[in-house]
Amino acid sequence: MGWKFTNTAFNDLFAGLTEDYIILAPKRFVNRGRFSDTDLIRYDEVKKSDDIIWKEKSTFSPKEAVFPVTQTLFYFTEEAFREPQPEEKQYLVFLRPCDINGIRRPDTINLKNGPEPDSYYANLRKRVRFVMIECTESFDNCFCVSMKSNITSDYDMAVRLTDDKVLLEIKNDDFLRYIRSDIPKIEFRPEFVLENKIKVNVPEVDEMPAGVYEHEMWNEYKSRCIACGRCNTTCVTCTCHTTNDIFYDDNSLAGERRRTWASCHVDGFTDMAGGISFRKDNGSRMRFKVLHKIYDYRKRFGEHMCVGCGRCDDNCPEYISYSGCINTLNKVIRETVS
Amino acid sequence: MNKNPLIPKPHKIIGINRETDLESTFRIEMDTAPVMGQFYMVSIPRIGEMPISISGIGQGWIDMTIRNVGKVSQAVHFLDMESTLFLRGPYGNGFCLEEFKGQHLVIAAGGSGIAPVRPIVEYYYNNQHEIDKLDLLFGFKTPDAIMFGKDIKRWKERFKTILTVDDACGIWDGECVGLITGYVKDIKLSEYDRMDVIIIGPPVMIKFTAAEFIKRGVSEERIIVSMERRMSCGLGKCGHCKIGEHYICLDGPVFRYNDAFKMID
Amino acid sequence: MTLDVNTKAVVKNAYRITKHRGKTALRIRIPGGYLKAKHFDLLKEIAEVYGDGIVHLTTRQGFEISGIDYSSIPKVNSLINPLLQDLEIDIGVIIKDTSNGYPSAGTRNIAACIGNRVCPFANYNTTALAQRIEKEIYPNDYHVKVALTGCPNDCIKSRMNDFGIVGMVEPQYDYQRCIGCEACVKNCKSNVTGALSLHKGKVKRDARRCIGCGECILKCPTAAWTRNPVKFYDILIMGRTGKKNPRIAEEFIQWADEDVVIKVIKNTYRFIDEHIDKTLPKEHIGYIVDRTGYQVFRDKALEDIKLNPEARIAKNIQWGGFRYSSDVFMSDKLQ
Ligand code: HEM
Ligand code: SF4
Ligand code: SF4
Ligand code: SF4
Ligand code: SF4
Ligand code: SF4
Ligand code: FES
């Protein structure tokens, strides 16, 4: 079922929704971009529908909505532990098909990998609803079609945002009560991007030939990659994190255990006490990341990790093309196999 | 609220035994028995967490041998008897002793790698009938670095035991000097599927010792290794321990070598 | 006919008295070094038809066209009208008679690095500010050199100028977003001033050490550091080259906002009015300040200015610089 809103009417719908939900969407932070006189676009709370940035891709992904950059696990005083107050807020996240498919990866890791789900993730995740932003034309660097993540049905509502009107589909009947009776009903089913400018040939091998790990194709990244970690922090599917304890400056007996995002490209990721570490050169970190995205993860969970959102390529300061690297890898594998 | 596996539980330290200048064994009250080869996430709140494998299992206690090399382990070494350590776990797969029933078992351990195999040796010391034969091959850097010296002496009475040091430092009166790899040839092998070899130690030691055994005809499936990696969550979430499609904290730390050698960092 | 040239008028008109009798050279002003490529046709025409076919690139981002007959001055002045229009009038400079060339040459071209139109380090649009300052201070006969640079790298070498305006940004920190990767800390330590340190997995910034370069913002992989959208400037004063005590400029006001920059520069012209030694041909601003002392200059430069709250003013300035002295040589004999 669908509805057609004027922009004003859609803003009114927002007003109703914000009574029950915190709405998270790509938002513009004017003049807060990396370079001066540029803007930063990232997920944050929006109060008005006009604040949703839908003509540009956000630098950071919506995984922030389900997986905070910093999360306190518990507070401690001497021998007592206290978990943060359970939050009750409901969230409505505006995101694109690739990102909806992308969030299935943090879901898998946090809820299904290992014997026990992560309770912090589970508690937040169950309070998150999705509004799909229809994508009819892809951005630079997108290759969702190659990753088969251009289509999804896993959303509660879907919107087509245009300059003068908004079309809305509701799949979850809970949201019907927010629709005013004077809003005209129409037939609306969102469309999906069926072709991207960037095409990636993902190698579909069951066993990675051993030669690939040692292949010289990784060597160029030893000097090109600066191990900054942007490809991981902007990626919707990266879930690595590190747990640390801190104590408070003015009371060293009280403190907290918390976790923050981590990146397999950044120094220290594999450091063990005693000085042993692995993947010291950035070329092997590139190999590790790329194989995780398009080989290891699929071996374990049956689908590729990468959803082709292209943010890693958008944001690498060294112009390292991850999608280009997959194409190279595919060639290398075919040469190695034949 | 879901149950939260990240909250550690307090456990009392009921024994401290200094092994070397760097390592001490802490006996910790524990009412459930873990599987040998598993590990716990041990923490002192405000300092942090670290993965520690089990170096002994008894009625109502476990041993953990901790090397004083990091922030948390250093803090643990300042603790006294009766103080509290916080633990969550046990994690990982551990060794399956069923598989060794009636087998010829060889254990090759380098340095602090001896800690996780100590409960196995101890078990067979008390249950010798469960195994055909047990050979021990232990290597340490220097005589000062030898751990569980008394245990080793005792084990020697029942099992063939080779104890070597890389560098005698002029104070070593044992028979063997040199890298552990050099003594692999002194182990008498049994038929292919009658024997298993456990190799534990630093990554380089594992690699070269395994190579020696393979050179002598032991097949990769009969070699078992335990892999140490950076761990943060122990629950398959944080990604630090991942190699290939495996999470060491879930699928390991114990692997058959035919799987392990394919896991490239 | 014998030449009869009013050299003072010619010089004021941006022409030079050259070593070749009968020939002059014209300096084209290019505020901020920002020149549309289309003007090259005109420069070429003037150089080839009225000059000796050569265009010299000046150190202050202008062009000097040499070998022009003094008699050609009126013709050349009418030809450069489109340059005056585009580079001066259109940015707001008031020139009453645009057919007679440049109305003055005392206040030098405002030089600028390429700024944030192109450079990732730049903290502001140097072109736009150069044009705004040009509008405020040109035409003027007083000898003042202003240079703008986007960040403390100072690619334009603004420290060699009477006014060096260096772009500053206040990095603002989002504690939640920081992953403690230390990219910002390591970079500030090795490339800047070491204003950042890691404290319990997060970053602390020592505001007294921070020079506002913004490199931490460039390095941060999570946008934990972002820019304060308000732009700030470091005003460096009284640097100079020259025969008498060349020296680099020193910090006068840190974290000044744009209005303060403009007002300080304008007040400086009033200071010159009051204190210039009129017996000299044209005393440079730096030497005037040397005579009056910093405090007198400071009070005039800040007159009637409401400083933004972030601004910090130098208590005192000790310019060092170079003094020619024969004492440094081993012998008095010239060899
Ligand atoms: C990141 C900042 C800087 C950049 C990007 C930069 C860039 C350049 C470039 C492109 C040139 C060649 C100019 C030409 O041929 O016309 C140049 C020349 C020069 N630069 Fe820099 N520069 C920077 C900072 C500095 C600094 C801080 C100094 C000294 C304090 C400096 C001193 C010089 C000198 C002495 C020359 C040679 C001039 C000549 O040979 O004509 N530069 N610079
Ligand atoms: S690896 Fe790159 S393209 Fe793939 S999901 Fe992550 S950021 Fe997007
Ligand atoms: S290992 Fe690297 S690529 Fe894989 S999830 Fe972690 S940070 Fe991302
Ligand atoms: S963004 Fe580019 S330079 Fe940075 S870690 Fe990733 S591949 Fe390396
Ligand atoms: S702005 Fe520059 S000086 Fe200030 S903290 Fe950042 S890197 Fe350091
Ligand atoms: S670069 Fe950013 S994420 Fe890394 S330590 Fe600095 S503020 Fe934190
Ligand atoms: S230790 Fe966190 S995933 Fe294994």
C-alpha cells in the first residue's frame, strides 16, 4: 500500500513519528567536513524530513545506529558492577538497500557468531526499525549489484524522496496509525538500482588457492596504504572492536569497561602482550581485509560480507580502490587456477 | 534484558607459585571444571582483560600460569593470596582427550606453551592406562626460564621426557642444549593413525617443529596445535582473533595442523 | 623630442624607472594571485606590441612587462582596462578613473597561497579574503605588504610580510566518536607541535600548544575531530626583507576572526597617518613601528575593535632579525 505526501504533509508525518521514535538519517553538518568549507554527512538524529540528505552518499554508514563507536559495557566501583541503565527508546533509521543488507552482517556477528549473542547489541537492535530510501540511480563507486545487495525486502517502510513530493510504502502495519486520513493513497512499490557504473567480478571459489596469499599483487599496498583505517570505519559491515578499562581521574577505584570500534588496517590490531604481532606490513592487512570481505565471511556464513556500498573507495585518502583490487584478485585467481 | 556474557565473576586466589622471574602460577577458586586447553578472559577491573589458558585443573580450583608481560598481567602479579580476580569463560574448544585413547601421544611445548598442556600430562600421569605411550619434548630459552621444573622431574619417572634449553648460559646441567626442533628425531614414531602430536608454543616454534615431524613422516592430520592470537571478547564478536574464516576464540585455540597451516595471517 | 617624465607620477601609476633610458616597465596587480587564464591574451599583446616581448613573474604574484616606451603609457593604460575591471572594480575596489591605469602602487599586491579552493591543508579561501582586503586597502600610497596563507605551512612565506594572515581552525572533539587510533596524536607530535596526547584511550588537546593547523581533522578516520565552522586567523606582523634589519614576522593576534583581521589592517593605515616620518620619501610600516614601539602600534591597531572572545594578543613582541655588521667577518679586508 502506498501514500503520496506533499513535503509539508511529510514533515507533519515526521512530527508524529518523532513522538515515538528517534529518527536517524544522513544529516548535513555544514562546514564540518574534513576540508575547510566542505560539509560532513553522517547519520544523526533528524527532527524534520527536510534534514534528510538523500542526494548525496553519507561518508559514514548507518551501522552507527546499531553499533555505537564507543559503548560502555559496565561501570565498576571496587567489586560492584553496574550495567548502563537499559534504554527504552525506539529508533527509526532511514537507509538504502545496500545498507539494510549491510546491517545483516553486524547482526550475524553479534547475534549468531559464537554460542551467545551480544546482549548490548541485541538490546539496541530490537528497538531499531528501517525506512528504506529508494535508490534509483547509483552514486560514484557503488557496486551493490555485483554484490547482490541492491535489493531488499527487509524494511518497515520505504520512501521515494523527490524535490516536491514523497511516496511512502508501509509494510509494517504498526505504522499505519501515523498516516492522516487526508493523505491520498496510491500504488507505490519502490524500485531498485539494477545496474552500477562500477562492476566487480567477485571470485566464487570454494578454496582460495594458497598462492593467492603470497601473491605479489599485495605488495603494492605495502607502501600505498597508510593504515589509516577509514575503509573500516566508513564500512557498514565492519564490526571489529576493542575493549578497554579506564578509571576516573578523580577516583581511581571507580571506572568503566567500554569498547570502541577497531580496524584491522590500523597498527596494534593484532598486538599481543609480550610483543608478538601479525600482519606487520600494510599489504598483508589489505589482503586480510579484502579476503574477509569477499571470501572468509562467505565461507563461514554463506554470503559475502561486502555489500558494495563503495564507501571505502569514496574515502581512502590514498586512492586505493578496493573494488579494483577485487577485480585484480579475480584475475589472479583465474591465472593461478588455470 | 538478555543475559550478559561480558560480565565477569569474582574468583578468589588461593595459591600463588612463582615459576620463573616472569611467570607465576595462580590457583583460583573455581567450582566448574573447564576442558583442558580452554582459556578464560581474566581481568582486574580498571586495568583491563587478558586471555589466559588453564595450566591445571583440580577439585574446586584451576591453575593459571601468567607471564608478567603486559599491563594486566603486571597488575595480577601485584595481587596477594585471597585477592579477587575477575573471570569470564571458559572459552574455546580445548583438547579432546577421547581422541587420544590408546594412542601414542607426543607433546612438544616451547616456553610458556607448556602451561596449557600441563593438565594433560598431569591427567595421564594419574591415568596412564588410558594411553599407549606419552613422550614429552619441552624447550625453554634458558635454564632460568624453565617452568614446572618439579612437575617435569616427576613426569620423567613415567614418561620419556626431553628437556632442552636454547642457550645453556653456563649453568645448565641437563642433557640437552639447542632448539627443540633438533630433538624431534629422538622421538620414536608409531604408525600413522596410532599417534598424535601436540605442538604448542610461539608461532615460529610451532611452524618449525611441525615441519620436523612432517619431514619424519607424521601426517598433518595427526598434528594438533594451539594457536595464540590477540583476543578481546572471547565470544566471536570483536574480530581480533580472526584468521581466515576461523575465530580462534570459538573454533580454536586447538586445531588440527591440516586446518591450521591453511590459516594465514 | 627630449623626454620630460614626471617620475613620481609614473611610479604612482605602477610603472618603474628602469636602467634603460626611455623604457619603463608596468606591474600588473593580481590580488591573491588569482587570474583567469583569458587575461593572458592581453598580457601577451601588451608585451609583444608595446614592450620587449617579455613578462617577468614578480615575487608578489604579479607580472612585470618591461621595455615599454614612456610615450606608450597612455595607450597601455587604456588597454589594461579589462584587467582593472575584472581584478579590481569587480571585487569592489573603487577606482575613479579606469582609463588611466593603476591609481597607486604603494600598498603592494596582496599575495596568497592557493588556499582551500585547491589545497587540502588550507583553512580558508585565501582568494576571497585577499579580494576582501584588497577592497579595503587599495588604492593607497603607503608601503604595506600583506600576504595570506591557508595554514601554518605558510607556503606563501607570509612571515616575510608586514602582515601575514595564517588560517587557523579550532578542532572540536567528539569523545564518543574517537577510537583511540592515535593517528592525530602521532601526526601532531611528529609534524606539528605535539598538542595532543592519548589519555585512557581518548585524546586530550592542549589548547595552549595547538596552532590550529587542522591536521588532526584531516587524519581522523571517524570524524571525531571536526572543524569549528567559525574561521580563525593568526595575524603575524612586521616581517620584512630589505637592507635594514630583515626579519620574520611575529604573532600579534592568535585566533582572531575575519572582522578583526580587516579592522586591524585598516587601523594600521591610521597608525601610519599619525606616525609616518614625512621627511622621508616613503617610510615602510615596519620601520615606523620600530620607532614608536610595539605598544603604541598595538593600541592604535586595536582601537575601536571588539575582539572575538577567542582572540589572544601578544603581550610584547621582540623581533629579532638580521643586522648587517662587519664584526662577524674574520678580517676587515675585502677579499
Ligand atoms: C607546504 C608548503 C609549501 C609548498 C606547497 C611549497 C611549494 C613550492 C613550490 C611549488 C615552489 C616552486 C615555485 C616556483 O617555481 O615558482 C616553491 C619554491 C620555494 N619554496 Fe616552497 N612551498 C612551501 C613552503 C615553503 C616554505 C615554508 C619555505 C621556506 C620558509 C619555502 C621556500 C621556498 C623557496 C626558497 C623556494 C624556491 C624559490 C625559487 O627557487 O624561486 N617553501 N615552493
Ligand atoms: S568493503 Fe567497502 S564497498 Fe564493501 S561494504 Fe564495506 S565500505 Fe562498502
Ligand atoms: S577484520 Fe577488518 S575487514 Fe574484517 S570486520 Fe574487522 S575491521 Fe572489518
Ligand atoms: S582507507 Fe586506504 S589508506 Fe586507509 S587503511 Fe584503508 S586502504 Fe589503507
Ligand atoms: S590543530 Fe594542529 S596543532 Fe592543533 S591539535 Fe590539531 S594537529 Fe595539533
Ligand atoms: S585520529 Fe580520531 S579516532 Fe584516532 S585517536 Fe585521533 S580523534 Fe581519536
Ligand atoms: S576474541 Fe573477540 S572474536 Fe575472538
